[in-house]
Amino acid sequence: MKKLLSLLMLGLLSVGAWASEITQNMNNVDLTWTAVGDNQTATSQGITFLLAKGGSNTPTAQGLTANHIRVYKNSSLTVSAGSPITKIEVTTTGGEQGPDGFTVTVGSYSTSGTKGTWAGSASSVIFNASGHQVRVSKMVITLSDGTIAAPYFTPGEGTIYGPTDVTIHAQDGSTINYTLDGTTPTTSSAVYSDPINVTATTTIKAIATLDGVTSDVATATYTMETAQSVANIAAFAALADNTNASISNPVVVTYANGQNTYVKDASGFMCIYGNELSGKYAQGDVIPAGFGGVKTIFNNGVEMHFPLFGFEEATETQAVEPDEVTVTNFGNSQMWQYVVLRGAQITYHNGRYLGFRVENSTDSVAGYNQFNFSLPDLNGTYDIYGIVTSYNGNLQMYPIEFIDVNPTFVDNIAGLMELATGVNATITNPVTVLYHSGKQLYIMDESAYMLVYGSLANTYNNGDQLTGIAGNWTIHNGLTEIIPVASTFGEATPGTPVEPELLPIEEISQDLIHHYLRIENCTISAIEGDDRNFTLTDETGEIIMRLNFSEVTIGEDFDFDATYNVEGFLAYFKKSDGSQEQLQFYPNLIEKVGGVRGDVNGDGFVTSADVTAIYDVLLGTDMTFEATADVNGDGYVTSADVTAVYDILLGNN
């Protein structure tokens, strides 16, 4: 529904002023890299990227992954364009591979967290990884005014092995014209609206036009070849490496996490590796027959990797039970198998490296926390579920769940907090959901307010009731939070939505951490050089407001002169070294006082996002904006409110 609304609204909204801003995901899926000597190069949207060798580090295909590129220490990444580049924003995966490893000899370069920003004017900008390896996931490149970037295609051109949907991208607000017969497109050519389904060798050419300016022609050729067909995983595993093949029978997903999808059939087990499958399948989904990719071996296990093709939506599911292993027969287990090791303890812990041992046994199983889960109480005994893998020829387990063999029960949130940190317990009484965004779930009961932080299969709304949830507590950056046992967070029982507490800023204290609050008649002030932190002020005081939820944004056109009512959650930030500590307010709603009619989501503007917000309320998928969704003021939220927003957008009312 949201996708359809967004496509529809593109034809209704006027973009106004535009900038030549190009967003490029830096990986080997959205970019087609070509080896040139010791270097790798790729071109997209009129921008050329050169990953160049430095010292003994060669940027081979090992530095190209499905979600980022690795600029090894002493190597460099050059960004070039036909028009002057005025700004480049670099997004990295963070950690020890953050943007501070880069130096740039022209213009200015600064970093903040996982992002780096270069500013200047040059047709070519060289990022030298002089400090350490940098893992770049995305670049946003701004060209000088008066130009428009050429369109680009996903997936990039190359060999395909089955019907493939090709998406054409261009600057927001532009019109894309394209041809499929090899001729040069003009503004009279077919107008692009939906992905193009390529079923034979095809060359797509496209241009973008915005405010009377037309881009250069972008070209992508897709060469259709026939992939070898095999019956099952075992037959796929028997193929020579780098063979493109499809599997003619369905497989079942045993576990999926990010770009790793683990599957099985009656013949064996396999890992499918590709960012395009992230979030597509869940445990128990049956992947229909006819999917395929390139066969390779990774860590002694058979793997299917990009380019992937033929992956249809799952239409059925099956119950997936793990195979039981012991410390003595673990070496006989098959790679990528979904297993459970019962009655085990964590006997070794060094970062992500782990050891598991069953009581009274002298043998142990090696583990690696591949998915970076928070570990439970190290003194407990668990049934440990995971995926069998290998490292340096030695089998090990990627744990995905720890089920406490001797569970602890508490009455409420406060009872859990009385236990030692890291000890799992089940809360027997129901808790009430306040807000859910990504990995952040705010809950309350009669004893306390709390943040649950972790990946959950379900999405919850304000007022939902959850019973029998389990987890342990920890402290992160000064905040107490619950680390969930995900399997205990099932379907919710709908309840009465909870209203926020109305308070002036002067009455906000650390005692209200995780409380759901409302502050009225505020001003919002920008902090120079910071696009996430703002100063929130009412007549009684001020507090730092941090944009912590993806649903709430403040764009360049935000009206900082207006007065707002805000709702959200109180947080406390403290650096591990104690150098900074402060209360922060995380807003989940910003509404202009006296408001803009039709501004359902409270961002200060009437856009297609407000239509989407009404539909979310109507469908019951997100009740965050229920209070503002009654645009026509008849006391109900109906399709008539959608019509009212359209009338405002079109200037009819």
C-alpha cells in the first residue's frame, strides 16, 4: 500500500528547488566492478569509482561485499564526475573501520560517528585510507548546480540467468524516459514508472529530465544466458565452483539473518548469501523452485551467492526443528545444519569467540557470535540453538538462541531489575507497549517503564499487551535496558492506547527515564554541524532533543520559527569514559501548534507521507498518528480523510 501511494503521489507533488545530489550504495550488487590491473573500477549515474591498490593491499574482489566496500589501509578510493563535485557524504559500517581512517588532500574533510563529509570543488576527489581500513556502505555526491545526474540501474548491467526486474533510479522529481531497442531516448520516449522485467538479452537506455535540464544517456546491457538446472542442494554442491545454476525443487529456510539465508532440503544444507534477500524470508518459509545463483565454497561449506535470480515470495511455510548434536558427535555434523546442543554452558568467552560444554563433559564445542547477539548469564545452563559452520577447517556453531534449562520467573519489570545483570527471567504479568521502532520497544507495567532493545519478529502498537516475555537487563551508555529472548515475544493482545504524561521541561528528571512524555508549546533550534541533535525549549527550560527514531525527521525546509508540541521518551546518555552525560529527549511525534491542516505525521508539511500515515491508522499497522488522522474533523478516521489530504495537495481545498 505504501509503495503504491508513494508512486501515485510522485505525479501530484511539486518538488520545487532541486540539487544535483546522487546517492550510491557502495557494494558489488548495486555497482558492477571491473578489475583493471591491481585496481577495481565501477561507473554509475555518471560517477566513476576507482578502488586503487596501496602498499601490499590489493583491492581484489575480497574487498567487495554485498553491503559495503573495504578500502584497505594505504589504499584509496577516487570519486570522479564530469561536473564539479561540491560535497561528498560518506557512510561507513562504523566501529574500527569508520570514516576517520580517510584523509583528503583537497577541500575540507570532517567526521562524526559513522559519517564523513567532504566539501570543496573538484572533478575528482581521492579518499586515502591512511589511518586504517574503511568500510564504505554509501556515498551521497553533490554536483554543481545546473546539472542533473544520469539515471542508474539496479541490478547493474551484466549476465542474467532468468527473468530480472530492472529498476531505473534518478533524482527525486525527475522524469525518466527510456528505450529498449538500442535507440537514444528523448523526452518523447516511454516514461518509466515500474521496474522493467527483462526476459531476454536487452539494452536499456535512459535519460532524466528535471526543470528543463536533461541528463546524459545511461546505458545498461543485460545478457540472458541459460543457467544449468540441478535437482537439489546436493547436486548444486557437486558443481564446479563459479557455476551458475538453478535448483528445480523447493527448499526450506532454517534461519535468516541479514544477507545470510540458511536452507535445507532432503539432500543437504546450504547458505545463500546476498543482500537482496535481507528480510525477504523467515524461518520455515519454503522458497519456491527455480531460484539460483553462483556456486562457491565458503569456510568448507557450499554457498550460493550473487548474482542471485528467481527468488519468488514464499507462499507456504513448514515447521523447522533443529537436529540434536552433542559435544562428541559435533564433528560429524554437516555444514550449515540447524542444530541444538542441549544442557550446555558457556565455558569460554573472548569477544565474539565462545566455547560450549555440556555438564560433566571434558569435550567442548567452539562458537562464534556471528550475529552479535547479547549473551545470557554465563553461569546458566541452556539449550543452545545455532547453525554449524567452520573456521580454519574446524567446525563451530553460530548461536542464534539460548533457552534457559532452569528458567527464572518474576512478577514484573521491577522484579527482573532485582536480578543480577545478564540473568534471563520470564515476566509472568502482562506488560503494555508504549512505542515500537526498529529494535527499540518501550514497555511499562505497574512497577516500571523500560526499553527492550533487540530484533523481534513482530511489530507492536501503543496499548498492546504482551504476556510471558523473557530477557535479561544490562546498561548501555548509561541506559538500563532489557535484552529480549526473542522467541518469547509473540502475538500481542490489543489494548487501550496509553496517553503520554504532560510535563514542562523543568519537571523532567532522571527518574523519568523511558517514560512516555508530552511537552507543549516548544521551540526547536538547530545545533550547528549536527543533523541529529537539536535544542528543545519551553518557557521553563531546555533539553537536548535527539532524532532517534527513523519515523521522525527534520529536513532542510523545517520551520524553526514555529511552535511545536512534541511527544517521546526520556533517555540518558553517558559515554563509557564518563566524559559526557546528559538527559536527552527522543521524539516520536512533532506537531506544529495551530498546525498545518493535513499534516498528519507532524513534520510541518503536507506530503504523501501523511496519506501513508492515515492508511497505517486505518489498517491498524501503526496508531502513532491516530490523534491527527481525522483531517476532515468529523470525529472518525476514514477514507474521507485521505480525500481531504489529496484536496489540500492539489489546492482544491
